[in-house]
Amino acid sequence: MFADFYLNIELFHPEAVMPKRAISGDAGLDLFVCEKTALEPDVLISVHTGIKIEFPAGYAAIIKEKSGLALKEIEIKAGVIDHEYRGEIVVLAKNKSKDAVALMQGQKIAQMLIVPVWIGEPNLVNNVNEDTDRKDGGFGSTGF
């Protein structure tokens, strides 16, 4: 499945840090702040990483929050990065606390997961097959 996989990283900012796993076997690669910035309460900012990435079709990069920052009420909003994107990896961060937070150069800001994705076209049907155990059970239907 991953035989054709590669992940090329360009460090184009002088303070950029190579993404890496904190522990061998971690799912995500840590992303790092490349320029010190202040994160004011209830403000959404773009946090620069100073990196560009390249990987093959059939995969996507997903940017997610670090649990330690989530405990400090730092919310990460980034999303899905398609294989053809070649711009800087930028992390959107929002401070949900009441106090300003200083993001220091070299600090972990998010994690990046590279995942296989389905590349195809959806089929238009008159009805989807509802013969499942769940049927249309949604939010909370299997318990909390």
C-alpha cells in the first residue's frame, strides 16, 4: 500500500524546523512555529511553519491539534492538504483562553498526518442502501 509513498520537505524559511515524530511510531509528524508571534484571546491567526511538502497522488495531509495545546485552550483549524498543493504549510490557531499566549520559534504547534484517500467519482443513485444495523441513527445513537 505504501510502496510508492514519499514525503519530500522543503525548509524555505531560515528558522523552519523539519517535521518529526516525538516518539517512533507516532501517527503524526509535529509541525513547528518558525516565527515568534502573539496569540491574543479569541483571535484566529495564521502560524507559519516555513515548510513546503510534496507527496504522491492517493494521499492527503491532515493538520490536527496537539493535545497539550488543546489543554491550554489553543484551537487548531487547518484541514486537508491535497497532493498538488506546493505552498507553505500554514496552521490556523485560535486562542480560546482569556490570556494572550506567546508562540515561540521552534515550538510545536500542530501535527500532520499523511493518510491514503479514495480518488474516484461518486455515483448518483435514487436511494442509498439503508439495510444496516445503524440505519439513519446519528448523533449519540450508539451511546456517549
